Amino acid sequence: MSRPGSVPKTPVVRWLTTLDHRDIGVMYVVFGAVAGVWGATDAMAVRTELLSPGLAVWDAATYNAFFTTHGLTMLFFFATPVALGLANYAVPLLVRADDMAFPRVNAVAFWLLPPALLLARAGIVGQLLGIPDLAPPATGWTFYAPLATQQAGHGVDLVLLGLHLGGVSTIASSVNLVVTIAVVRDDSVSWASLDIFSWTMLTTAGLVLFAFPVLGSAMVMLLADRNFGTTFFAVDAGPVLWQHLFWFFGHPEVYILVLPAMGIVSHVLPQFAGRKLFGFRAVVYSTLAIGVLSFGVWAHHMFATGLDPRLRASFMAVTLAIAAPSAVKTFNWIATLWNGAIRLTAPMLFCVAAVGNFVIGGVTGVFLASIPVDLVLHDTYYVVGHFHFLLVGTIVFGLFAGGYYWFPLLTGRWFDRGLARAHFYLSAVGVPATFLPFLLVGMGGLPRRVAAYPPEFAPLHYVATLGAYVLGVGQLVFVWNALASAVAGDPVDTTDPWELGRTGQRTPEWEPGADR
């Protein structure tokens, strides 16, 4: 409502100038969804090429560009912004704060993301338009030196600048989350009564504050090597130095992505199991343990680089150790379900599927923690399969669970339940159909990141591509459901749409007046 004597804002001006955490949370989610669709088109282009053992649709350079921009877009501009958006909306309500600690910083952090995405995607647009000096990076999302230092054109430079801008945005958002949870929360919310999602986002924000500055520094050094003649990564040890710096960020980044999804599962799953979260303190401690241990495992990505065997053994031990707090979460989720009054709503379906996919993704990761096994499977499709069971089957499913759970809160309307179930079943079939063949061809020795491959791997690639198409159709169903329901869905009373009050499970964001 406008103040007396003020000029009412048009909808465009309102969304461009808002400082309200709920509006900014919605914008984060919408931005992440747009970036996710954009990044998914890259994946469809990659899978279409892999229908044939030889080069049939794209040349090798374009194929390399597609899988690079796919990885960068999904990691930095889809999963992270959606998680931050849900946190922006829900965390202040959960801790009973009026808004985020720094509303203007919150708005600036969001508005840094659109130009960052455009910079990161400028190269692929230049490739498709035939602009030779604007070729996208063909380095993979890891930007390994010397490949990244030697690629001609300004496409790599623009991507590095875009990622740097996105990193500044993520750091600003994380500072805001830490201060909001630690300082601005209501006096009635003690550390002992803090909800599990806020605990998880607090840990995630802490990881960002330690990990992203390292990535930013490494990217500045890489830009200097490319443009100013420095030799940070050009000497004999330079490529290994880049890997140390990148993976010191890169492995905590995996947990920056997965912890919000775990927090959502821990928050949502008990609501539809009719029980409190089993072992709440153990889940909190496991979250903190993952946060600490995540900075001690980065070199397990480097077992094949010739590291001292004693160093490799220590990183193997820590990598195996980090499986313990992850297992704690898994067993606590299962124990929460045991003998519960389970309601298979759309959020619950995605929660249960996320737990199942996490078991597969986690167990395959434990094998890679073993040095002898990793040396055999390093840089094969097995790694891609393991990674995507976590990224898609766990992280994306967890975000969908949160999106459906809070959809009435974000929009004031119901989504179409039939379409939501269709989305779930298509996704639940598409994930194993796509990524189990990756594990099999990887165990057969097929390297990842190759546009052409031996014909004997063709049948499994056919299955994987078909699975990817099924998965893609599922996401189109979700996009249609979200757009149509946000505009014309049935209105809902946002105080208790899931009828959690009658089971004593209603959490603060659903309390009357919380969505004011």
C-alpha cells in the first residue's frame, strides 16, 4: 500500500526497486529457473550429438562449448540462485525477522546476477552467430590450465568476468544470511530452537565465505595470465597449482549446492511423515561436520596428478570420513519415515526420490574415494554419472521439493497436482535412465567430454539420450505448471495450506501473519 501523497509504483518499477526479501526471493527463483532452462538446452544438444558414435550434429568445438556452458550455467546460475531464493523467502520467516539484515545489499546481490549470466553465455551466442573472437570456453567448467590460458579470443575472459561477478553476488547474499540468522532473528528463536533449514543455510553461507574468494583470486590470476603476460599457471607447476586453487573451491562448492537441498529434505520430509525429524541434533551436527570436512578433501580430484602418496592417503581418509555425516542424514531421514503417517504429496515424492538418488550418488562417490579405483575411473563417464546422481537426482529434486512445498507461500495459489505428479514420475524415470548408463560406460573405460566414441558404447548412449529426453519433457511440464498456476491457479489460504496444524507440524513460515 502506498504512503499518503506518494505516487503508486507500476509493477515494473516495483519489481526493479523492491527491497522486500519475499520479492527478491521470488526473483532469485525465477532467474534460476530461466537459467536452468537455458542450461538444459545445452544438455539436450550434447545428448543429441551422442546419439551417433561419430560427429553428426555439431562439430567438436561446438560440442565442447555446449558441455562447458551447460556445467557453468547449471552450477552457478541455476542451482545456487534457486537455493538462495528459497532461503531469501523462507529464512526471515523461519527466524521471525522482519527482513534480511541488509535489504539493499540483498537487492544489489540479485541484480549482479543477470549481467553475470549474460557475460558467461556471451561466448556460446558468439559461436552460434559465427563471431570468431567471441568463441565460448571449450575447457569444461574447471578451466584447467594451460588449456584455459591458451584458448584464443575473448570468450574465456568474458566467462571469467561473469563468474567473478556471480561470485561477488553469492558472497554478498551469504553475508546477509549469516547476519540475519545470527543477529537479526527474533529473541524467541534461540540457537537450540533454530530450524534445520536455517542451520543448513547458515553452514552453506559459511562455506561460501571461505570458498568463493579463493575462486575469485584464481580467476583474477588466470585473467592476468591470459591478458597481461603473467605466469601464475604457465610454469612447470602451474597446471597443478590451478587444480589446487580450483578444487579448494570446487569441492566445497559441491556441498554449497547439496546442503540447501539436504536442508529442504530435512525440513519438508517430517511434515508429510507426521513426525518430528528423527535425531534433530545429530542432523545439525552432521551438517556442521560436512561444512568443516569439505575443505579437507579437494585433492581427491587430483589423485592422477602424481601427488605424494602420503598426501593422497590423507585425502582419501578425509574423503571416506565425510561419508559418515552424510550417512547420518540418510539414516535419520529413513528413521523419520519409519512408521510415519506418510502423505505422498508432490513435495514428499521429490523428498523420497532425493533420498534414494543420494544413496546411489553417495555410494558411487565412496568408490571414487579409493585411490586405486579412482586411478582406473578418473575422467571417465563413471565420474559424470556419480556427479549427476547428486546434482540432478538429489540437489534438483530437493529444490523441487522446496519449490512445491512453498509454492502456495510464494504465489498464493495452488499448483496443478496432476501435472506435479506427471513431473515427478517423468523425472524419477529420467534420472536413472540417463545416468545409470553413464556409470556402465564409465566402468567400460569410456572417457568423458568426447563428442565421438567407439560404436560398442552406442546402445547405452541411446538409452541415456532417451532418458535425457524423458527428463527434459518432465521439466517442461513443471515450467508449464508453475507459470499457469502462478497466474490462474486456485487461490489458497497460505496460513496452513498443507493442513500441518492438525498434526502439530506447522513451522513458523505458515503461521498466521507470517506472509504479511
